[in-house]
Amino acid sequence: MHSKNTDFIYLNLMLHVWSRTPLTKYVLVGFLAYVFRMPNEQEKFTAIGYLEGWGYANSDIRGYVAALSILQDCYPKRLGKLFIVHVPYIFMTAWKAIYPFIDSKTEKKIIFVENKNLRSTLQQDIDDEQLPDIYGGKLQLVPIQDC
């Protein structure tokens, strides 16, 4: 289950539009601010990447590769698991371009979750208190700008 030494991030990648703000900037600023706010006893975080509605306008291959580079090269031990949910077929084309840049340790932490197994898969690793309410948990999501 989601241990007290792990924190949780929910990423709605469908909301990112690459022509407005490069994902690299979004990830770098947001992730670093998040990491520096983590208490010392928290070593890892679990993330859910939400892709429903993802399309060409959201595609930022350079940004995705940069985000992975930040995670695996600069903070390799911080990522516990990344659950990628509601994956549209078109995303798999982008994934083929991103996949070669992922090292084997990071690859093992990335889990594509089928819609039919969504709740049960997430509950294996995330406590109900940390699982977003849209997946049957108790956590109400708050936009980062409202934190």
C-alpha cells in the first residue's frame, strides 16, 4: 500500500497544450517546487498520469523526454511508481518516440493501467486516503494553483 514515506501526485497531461507553455518548463518548475517541499522523511512519490482526451495538441515529445530525464537522471530514487491511466490509442505513437529514452529502472516504475482494472490496480499501491475520489478513494483533488 501507499506508505507514509511516499507522497502522491496527480498529473492531468490532457490539460497541457504544448504551444502555450513548454512541458519542460511546467515539469521543471512544478516538480522542483514539489520536491523541495517534501519533508525529509518522504523519499518517494507515486503519480497518476491521466491521459483521457489526450491528442495532438497535447503532444510535446521534447517535454516528455525532458521530464523523464529530470526524473531518471536527477532524481532517480524519488519516483515510486507512475500509473498511466485512460490512455488513448494515439498516445502509443508518441510513446514509441519516448520509450527509447527510458532507462530500465525507470521503465519498471511505469505502469499502463487498463480501464477495466483501474480501481483495483491503483488500490494495490495507493491507500484510500491518497487515492483521488474520481477513482473511488477519499482524496479530493485540488488544482496546483489553488494550493
